[in-house]
Amino acid sequence: MIGTSLQGALLGCLLAFASTALAQTPTDAQLKRGQEVYQYWCWNCHGSGAGKPGTEALRAKYKDARPADLEQRTDLTPVVIKTFVRKGVSIMPIFRKTEISDTEFDALATYLARNTKAAN
């Protein structure tokens, strides 16, 4: 479970950077690379289907108020994604630059934030 101060910090990051993140239109190449990074590093835990512990944890947390499958979310920004991936949360480990390079990380964040709506 995320502490209140971390939730507040994440919300602040989300609000501070949402307009910048949403203003950028990702290229097809960025999205394709981001999807590849997601499939390699994230899908086993956060993909759709049974036996995905990250998806199951988010399903329990949000109780269907938000999609549990990260690829279906419409409220993720690159800043939020990068914070969770680099710092970890709950049972999710951190991912170092030696595992996911900054370039791959940018593509991943762009891919997962692609459905984010300005109203969120």
C-alpha cells in the first residue's frame, strides 16, 4: 500500500506534468518500441488474463473503478509511470537503468500513457 505522502507526491507530479505529457503526440515508432518494452518487462505481471499478480493487485485495489490492465488505463502519465517503475511500489520491484535504459523507459512511459485523456 502506498503511503499518504507518496500518494500526494504522485498526485502533485501528475498535475504538474499532465499538460506537458499530453501535449506531445507519440510517433508510431515510439509506441511500437514502448509496447516491446512492456511485453518484455511488464506483461508477465501486469498483462491481461489469469495469473498476473500486478493486474490482480490493481483489480483488488481499484475494485473495477479503473481498469486493472495497465494497457487499458486512461489515467497514466509518463511521470507517474516513471515514478512507479524506478522507485517500485508494494511488491513491485524497482527497475534500474541497467535493466531498462532511459530510451526504453521513455518509450514505455509513452506507450502506457497513450490512452490518457486530458480530463483525468
